[in-house]
Amino acid sequence: MAVKCPEGFDVESLRELVQETYSSVASDPNGDFHFHRGPEYAVEYLNYDRDELSHIPDTAKARFAGVGNPHLIGEIKEGMTVLDHACGAGMDLLLAARKVGPTGKAIGVDMTEGMRTFAKMATEEAGLSDIVEIKEGVFEELPVDDNSVDVVISNGVVNLSPDKEKVFEEIFRVLKPGGRLFMSDVVVQRELTLEARSSPEIWAACIGGALPEKELPGICAAAGFNENRIVQHFDCFKNTTAEVKVSKDLEIQGINFFAQKPE
Ligand SMILES: C[S@@+](CC[C@H](N)C(=O)[O-])C[C@H]1O[C@@H](n2cnc3c(N)ncnc32)[C@H](O)[C@@H]1O
């Protein structure tokens, strides 16, 4: 396993801590957190399209906590089935739902009830309930059929899992042959200090579990993807308390990452 749990934490207690953090983001999106949230951050730091975002309800946008922009990685076409494997309150999911349209499907999975509640509310507000399905689950064991998805989108979440290998195996399993992964995540340019890796708080802030950038292609290839590449970097922690605490010294960035399952 490339990145281990903080000392004294097992997978379950780490999951509970992550769930607690994102339940708080769901109930109080303007609260005090180590990371940015919301639509202004999305536009200014991650190049989201302001016009496209104007069609997405504030319910979803206020709780956005991604670290890159999966929509810049490749095209989502009408009629496709798209999965956001940890959709939070659904901003990326609803952007994808508008692209796939009534002949397509947008599935969102998330383990945190508070996030799913707001994702469902936002879906109704956007009038997209016929296209969008929100499911409870974890991305290490997706409640989604084999070979059923054209595009998996992922934003700011793989770093939160202590079992990255399993996450990529699951993405690979649910993608159709030729299916694509549009992933944004946090990476580090060199190995984190043991102190940073050992802090559950830093883990939940999307830093402690971040992969060294150079390890990402190998993990992805081991899951079966034949093509993968990093396409863009983002300064997603600029002006956050995380930057002050750790990221300035440690070269932590958001990335956009593309991978494809063989035909
Ligand atoms: C940093 S937020 C990002 C959410 C969303 N992708 C966005 O861009 O706003 C992390 C989300 O991942 C979810 N999450 C974390 N670990 C998960 C897991 N193992 N399975 C499913 N969801 C998970 C949390 O519940 C939370 O909603």
C-alpha cells in the first residue's frame, strides 16, 4: 500500500473521521476548514466556467470541495453514463448530468449522508431527477455494475482512502472497455514528513493521504489502465490554513489526471 493510515488509526476510524469532517462541510459550508470551498474558488483557482456554473443550484456549489477540474480533462457527451464516485453535494455530478442529457445517466456515490441529502436536494432544484441517481456507498466497493460506465469523474477524494489500489481497481471494474477516468486529486512532489502523514486532521484536509505524484501512474497501470497522464496542476491550497501549516514547505498541488481502460 502506497500510503498508510495515520498511526493509531485503522481504516474504519479514519473513515469515521473523514465522514465527520464532510458532514460538517455539508451542514456548515462557510465554517472554518483547512481547504477552500464554493463556486468563487472553483472559478478563480480551478478554471470552472462561470456560465456553466450559473445553471447549478447554490445548494451544490456552496459545498463544493474539489481540488481540480475534471470537466477540463475530456468531453462528456450526450447519452453517456457518468459516475462521480464520491460526489459530495453534487456540483460536478450536476454539470455532468446537463452534458449527458435525458438519454444519459449521472450516478453519484458518497458515503456521507449529509452530502447525499444536499446532492439530492440540488438535483431536484436543478430539475435533473430523471437523469441523476444518488447512491450510498464507498468507492472501495462501488454499488455499480461491472463495465457499465463511460466516464468516472473524481474530485479531491482518492487521497482520502488508505487503499488507493482498491479504489483504482473499482474504477477499472465499473468502466466499460475504452471507458475513461477524469480525476482531480491532491499529490505531493516529494514524500511528506511522518508528522504530516500521521495527523488525522491533515489527512481529512486531503493532504495526509496524498500520493507522491510519481507513484500515481504505476498504481493506475497496476489496476489495468493502459493509458494515463497528468494533464494540469492547480494551486488549490493557496491562501488556506493548510498552506500555512504544511503545504508551502511540501509542494502540494491539485492535479487533473486522465486514464483509459483498454478497448
Ligand atoms: C473533498 S470532498 C469532495 C466532494 C466532491 N467530489 C467535490 O468536489 O465537492 C470529499 C467527499 O468524499 C467523500 N468520501 C470520502 N471517502 C469516501 C469513500 N471511501 N467512499 C465514498 N465517499 C467518500 C466524502 O463523504 C466527501 O463528500
